[in-house]
Amino acid sequence: MRRPFSYKKPFILFVFIVFISSITGQKSDTLKYSSHLVKKGETVYSISRKYNLSVDELNKLNPKSENVIKIGEVLKVPFIKEESLTVIATETQKKDPVPEKKHNSSFYIKEPNFKDCICSGLKKSNAFNVSKSSGLYYDDKEMEVVISKKAINQYNIYSITASGVNKADSDTIIINEPTILKINIEDSAGNKKCFVGSYIVNVNHKLPVVSLYVKHNEFFPSKGIYHGISKKDTATGKVITIGNSWKKKPIEAFAQFFFNHSLIDELPLDVKTYGGMTLGWKEKSLQLSARKEKYNRGKINVKLFKNLAVNEFQHVVLRTSGNDQNKTRLLDKSISHVADDINLNTKASRSVILYVNGQYFGIHNLREKVNSDYFKYRYQWKNDEFIELQGSGYKNKNFKSVVDYAKKHFNDSNFVAKISETVDVDDFFNFHAIQTYISNPDCRGNIRFYKHEDNKWKWVIYDTDLSCGHNFIRRNFIKDKTFPGYRYWYNPGYSTDLLNSMLKNSDLKEKFLVQYCYLLATYLKKENFEEKILSNRNIIEEELTTHFLRRNHLYRESISNYNKRVNGIIKYFSKRDPTIHSHLEKAFNVKNTQHIKISQNIADFKGIRIKHSNLSTNKIDGLFFQEFLPEIKINIPNHKYKFDEWSDGVKDSIRKLNLIDTALVALFKHVDTSLQYKNVQLTTYFVKSDAKKPFYFIAAENKSDSEINLSNYTLYEDISRLAYNFDSTVLMPGESIILTNKESFFKKKINNDTIQTLAFNLNTNYPNEVSFVLRDDKGLYLDEFFINHTDSLFVSSKNYLFSKSDENEITAINTKVKELINLDFGYEIQVKENVNGFLTSILLIITFLMCFFMFFIVKRHYN
């Protein structure tokens, strides 16, 4: 009898197979992965390099860590044999641009007898040759630099990296990481000199690079200026400051500025710490100062900032963003860019990479320093022509008298006129509008303001790194700064007295409310702040991975945490917009808002403003208080266009809005074209930007075959808002007339005394950006010449010749002043006509001779 089918043996077999499979799997995984115990000083990056992984790959193996690790933590890592691990670790030390070990004085070789030696760039020496110049060698993993001496009795070569200083034992230096090459020489007369060069290799930076060489013990902890901490005294409760960073004592340094991937300038200068309480933080801001009396160089000759044409600076700051240094490094910079939109003075900025002695210091904000130089190079003022103040300003009798007058006379009938003579009211209101919108408690006194002897008091947006705190969203910061019911640490009397007194005047109160709502409907909007923040983040995007290797080492911070903080700032503005009008209502006791929407059909320029404001826009979209609706005014900054009418058919360029007319479009159209269009053209613009001796000219040429009388023709320059009349100028065919700030100098340089010139002045030493429009005697359009300078263009050179083709394409050529002699402002059309006339005459003579010859032959034949 057949036995019934049993499940017992197959079940045992199945269990056995599963067991064997699990053992096999465990054995395979054991062979594939191992563990790593995190030690002091290690980071995610250093561990990933040790096991030949990317940071992302290590994070995938350890998802709970997410770039943040702790000492004693066990990480899952690939299994690698010990000898292979040693090789990988060695290679990692060579390639890692971010040092994981602190500097130690034992790594550093003393350089006796060179203590007072001022450094120069390697290319400045005629005592030796260097096979490769200082530079950014991003594509080279390793490079060889050969030093060949000429006439030197003694010289020593040092290579300085993040790991320390090595004295070279040969003339050939192998460089495989960011390195400072320093050569000390002594000539036959016993003179000692130092030469320095930076070699940034095996890393790739999209941002400009500033590289500093400093004496190690003078800069690095524990004796250097970069050492500083603060702590609270447990007994007294007071803050104690420890370290040399608080002393702000300058030390000697050598700086190299790499822009557009090229070395633009290098010079010895002073370096000192910069800032206030943030000097106790892990990273310090630094001030760079050129000193002519000390180093025979008084300026850094680089166009450092994108939106500032200036190319000479004595002082600049490498800022860590102050209180925002361990958060986003975007806040202060982005707010300044919005402040630029509303015509406030700000500190220009640019994101750069900082290296110190070959050590990667990450992203810094290169910024202007607001001092007397700031006003001298921006406005060409002299020291004795203006006043610059900070804090309360009450120590200055001039400013204190303004505040005292406002306190006593705000109800006077002529108060608005009188206060407007000494205070730029628009500027003052704009300053306080943005400060209260961003809830900046530091505007209590950490501010700067100034006055030219012939002008009014104006303000500078200075420090905003404490702003946009979410704890201020519900607090009525506007009331605290205008009509304070209570005094807090951020609104002492001296910070509110002038504004409070001015707003007690009913006319100025109305102006402030209208101006504030106008700003909220144009530039102080969540969308504008968000655009600035994200734009600035995009600029540093590709650098963030490398930057956060250092950040993680300092703050245990990951990119995901960083993104949360960026979003946190944007979220502040999302919350601020819905609360701002209610805060204005409570502070000024007003009610009922009306949505106003004004736009224009051509968005190429800003042709709308509210009356009595200097700020133009092309779109108004926001809430105004019904009690104080604005008066809209057409303002045309572009002479290509003219105002036609409003969308409802009204022709008046100024109109008071009401509750009915709340959505309007300003209609513009192109100015009618002149009969001489194409006959008179703007052909050439030359500019030499210079702090002391700027030189520029623009050429207008007669392209027709007839003479043209330019009487009452006008050349407009729309950026400077200036206009120039050609008087009784007559241009022959092919002839040009030159408008220049230096007539005799121009004629000398082109070696032509006969060319017609007219004097004109753009009132700036840096006219890199111009917008010329030419109109005839009837106001009709003839031509235009627009230069919106690219930043990289003027970083490379400050001399450019811009030429316009017949197809209106503008080309830029780096042209020195001495090369202008090659320009031809001659009579091309007239010469062409003369040549044509000459050829015609020759042809007629030949024809006559041929006819005469034929007549002679025929006559002879018949005879």
C-alpha cells in the first residue's frame, strides 16, 4: 500500500535552505561591509575620503547621521584591507582642500632675519624665474613649479599649505593642493626680500578667490588675531572677552585677488579683525587695508563689486555675515540689494572664496567699508566737505540741532519746508520703512548717516544681520519705532526722537503712510526679497558642497539644515506681508485699505511714481489707506518714449486716485522718428574709468551726403539725467563731432586739431553704464547708444572703446588712451565723393580723347 504524501520532509528541507541562505547572505554582507568608530576631529567628509566614498554614498549607508556625526558613533563603511586603507588615507590628505587638523606651531619653520621684510608678488622679482605664475589651476591635480635663480647669494623656498610649512630641498616644487609659495632671497649687498605666490590647484571654484599670506603666529590661534572667545562671568554676570581678536590690531599680510580666473591685483596690506560681539564666534570677519605710508601702495586696484563701477579701494571687509555666519550668509547681502531698489545707500558686496596660507576658509562676503573713503570715491567729495556719523549722532552739534528743532517746532506752519532743507525726507522715510519691515533691532544705533556741506542728511543701510526674527512677526515693531508706548533695548529715545517728532506733523504723517504703502506695493514685498535671496543663493550654489565640509567641521551643520534656515528667512516675509498693514493701522490710528493696481504698457523702463517721491517703478500693486490715497505722476526717464494717455482715456500725466479709479495702465509710445533718422548716428563711445583722471567721449557722425545743421539738436544721457545742446554745429558729410569731458586732451591724443568737439560732463568718474538718446530740433528721435556694462568686462580693464555697427550691434574693445590715435574721424563720404568725381573726370577725358582719335582717323581715311 502506497504511503500517504507527507509535508514533513519538504518542510525540513525548506527550513534548511532558508537557514543556509541566511548564513550565506550574512557572510557576504560581512565580507562587503565593516564598521568605523568616529574619533575626535573626524568629519563625514574625511571619513568618506578614507573609504574612497562620496559624502552621499556614506550618507546612504548611514541615513540616520545625515552629515552630522558624533564622537563614539559607529558608522557602516565598506570593508577595505588595512594596507589599502592606509593608501587611501594618504591620498585623502593630499587632495582634501579642507584641513581637518588644527595648525600647530611645531609644523612651522621660523624665518630668522626676515621679520621686517615686506612681501612682493613672485613676478616682481628679477632675481629668479618661476616656471608657472601664481594662479587658479583647477584642472591640475598635481603640478611642478621650477625656480631658476639668476643672481642671488642666498635664497630659501617654502611651500605653505593647510598642514603647515615645508622648506624645499630643491628648486623643483611639487604642488597637489592649495599652496602658498614663498621665496626669501638675499642679494650680494645683503638686502633681504620676500616673494609670495598662491597656487590654487586640485579644486574648482566658480567664485572669485582672495588669497592671503600671513605670518602664522600673528594670525592663527592661540596667539594670533584670529583667536577670540567670549563667555559670561558666573560671579558678575558680565561678558568676558578673551583673545587677540578683540584688540583689532592690524598685522602685515600679502593679498592676491583672482577675478575672472585671473590674477587682477596683488599687494602687501594690513589685516585686522572686524566687527563687534561676533569676534567671539568661531569665524571672524577681516578688514583689509592698503597703506601707502607703510607699503607704498594705497589702493586695491580691482573692480571688486558687480553693481559698483569703482575700481580703487583702500579698505574692504571680508565678512562672515556677522550673526548670520552660522545660518545662511545671505541675509545682510540680500536685504542690501532690496535697499538698492529703493535708492538707499548700502554696502556693495560680492561672494568670494577666502584662503589664508593655503587653508580654505570658505565663502565670505566681500563688502565695502563705510567710512570717509566710501563717500570720497562714490561722490568725489573731499574730507572737509561732509560729515559722517554713527550711533545717536548727538555729539555732532549740527545733527543735534536738527533733532532739537523737530522736537519743538513740528506744529509750525513752515515746519515741513524747514525740516526738508536739512533732512532728505524721502531717504529718511525709506530708511525707516525697510528697517521696520524687516524688524531690525540693530537699527537702534548700529547705523551710519551723513551730510554734504551743500546737501541734506541721508542714511546708509548698514547692518541687518539681526533682522527677520520670527519673534517680531506679532510684535508691532513699527509702533515701537514711531510712537513707542514702551522702551525696549532696541528703541531707546535717541533712535526714535527725530522720526517721532516729524510724524507728529500731520502733513509728514500722511507722506510717511503713503510712502510706506507705496514701498509695500512695489519693492518691500515677499516676492522681491525671495528673488534676491534665491538669486544670491544660486551664485554660491556650486560652492556649497565644499563650503559645508568646513561648516560641518565648525558647526556640525549640514546642507539640509542650511536649506531649512534659508526657507525660514523666506517664511518670515510670507508672514510679514499679512501683518504689516495692521501694524500701520494700530501705530497711526488709521483704518480701511483700498487695493491699487497701476501698470504701464511698456515695461522697459520705470515711468510711474507717486507725487513728491524720487522713487520710480513700472508697477504698483498693493494696499493703500482710503484716507490717504496717492497722487500718481508720470516720470519718463527714457527719451525714446513719451506718455500718450491712461487706459481710461485721461491725458493728464498727474492724477489723484480715488476709490473708483484703482486699476489703471499708463500708455506710452515711441517718440516719432526724425527725417534725419539714419543720417546722424551715435557711432563710438570711449571710457576710461579712473578715480582721479576719468576720460570719456561719444561721437556723432553725419552719415549722409549733405551737410546737416545740428542747431537745437539735443543729446540726452538718461542715467545721469543730463542733456547737451549742439548749439550751431554744422556737420559736413562724413564729419563727426565729439562730446568729451577733456577737449584739448582728446585732440592731443588723436593728433587732430581740426575735429569739432563740445564739452560735456557726466558728473561721475566711472561712467561705465550710459544711455544716450539723440533728438533733433523738433524733439524727434534720431539715434541711441546704450551701454549696460558687464561686470567681467570692467574687472579685466577700465579702458574700453564701444563701437556701433550699421545694424546697431555694439562691440567692446579693450583700448588704451594712447591707441586712440588710430581712430579715424575723417571725411569718409566726402573722400568717396571726391574719388568718384575724379574717376568720372578721367573717364570723360578718356572718352573725349577716344572720340577725337576716331574723328582724326575717319577724317584721314576720307582724305
